[in-house]
Amino acid sequence: MPAIADTLRKLNPWHKGNYFIPFYLSPSTRPSPTLSRDAPSVIRARVRSVVLSSLLCTGATYAILSRYGAQSPSEALHLLGLWPLAVQDSLRVLGLTALLFLGPLYSYFVVEKGWRDWLRLEPVKELWREWTAWRNYVAGPITEELLFRTASLPLLLLAQCTPPTIILYAPLTFSLAHIHHFYEFRLTHPRVPASAALVRSLFQFAYTTLFGAYASFLFLRTGSLLAVSAVHAFCNTLDISNQNPSHLHQP
């Protein structure tokens, strides 16, 4: 469909950076050496920003699917992964992903007796007590998957890109959106050598590309935003619990 391909080329430069560019438009969200990205005020402002930009991109994609792709409202919602929710498929992909982390899960639940925390619903309560938890496990995964899967992959499909091409190349935009973390890290850690910060960013670029490919594969197989958001949140919990210095992504 040439019309969709032309539209994608026109929108792509703006669309690719739409997740993080708004961070730099306001003093309340802009990276600063004196204001932590974990400060509640920064998290609230950034969450508002990414929710708005993600919804705008999703709405634009819906309009393109309807106008250029001749999709009915129900077909467009299905391509976007918004309906049906595919709860059963979401549970399946969570189980598949959990198999990849049996070691850390065993260590947490059995060795460290993390099951006791879950019996008391402590991880759930944490969502309402800490802004960082809300960002890492809810706002971040949902808004990222809205932008990088829901608002992107359906357009590539209608532009007649093959699934292997989408899985291999589409995640690069997801990874490139993390490059700004290099600048942010340099601001907040000025004593760390630039070479070390660069290696950190390259490592983050590598594993976010891999995760983006995995999430794209799951989205194409399930057609569900819920599924990929759940997997993203699950991976964030493991990443953070292991005190990895660079998470998949957080606004």
C-alpha cells in the first residue's frame, strides 16, 4: 500500500522521538544535575507527558488505518491490539517469559522467601505508596508499548513489511529512544568517565533491541497490547529487583 508507506516516511522522524522529546520541553521534566528523575514531581510530570504523546500517536495511527488502510473501527482496534484484550494469550506469554527467568524467580520466591511478601500483597501495595513503582510497573510499560508496538507495528504491516523484517528492524526505534539516557546520565553522574557512560548506553541499546524484538514478536502473535505490556512490566520487576542500573525504559 504505497499511500501508507508514504505516510510512514513523512511521520517517522517525529514519531520515533515522540516518547522522549517532550521531556526536554519543560523544566519540570527536563534532565537536570540537581533534580532526580526519581523525584515524585518529575515522575508525575513525565507520566503526564508520555501518556499524552502516546495517546496522540495511537490516535494518529487509528486515523491512518481507517483512512489509508480502509479498516473498519473494529478491525482498526484489533490491529492496534486494543480489542479484544486477549487475556488468555496474555497469561500464556507471561508463562513463556517466566520460563526464561526460572533461575531469578526461584532465587526470589524460594531462596529469599519472596512468596511471603506476595501473601501480604506487598508488591501490589507498593504501587500505591511509591511513584517509582507506579512508573516502572504501570505507566512506563503501557505507554511504551502503546507507542512502540500499538502505534507502530500495524502501520508497518499495512505497508507490507514482512513479520521477520518488523521483528528485526522495528525494535531499533525502541532502542534509539533510549539514547537520551546517555545525556541524562552524564548530567547526574559528571564524575563517571564518558567512556564508561558510553559503554553503559551501548549495553542498554543492545538489550533494549533484543527486548523490542521479543515484544514485537509477541505483539504480532497475540495482537494484544495487554500481553506485551504485561511482559514488559514483568521484565521490569525482575530487572529492578536485581538492581540493574539500566531498566528497559522508564519515563
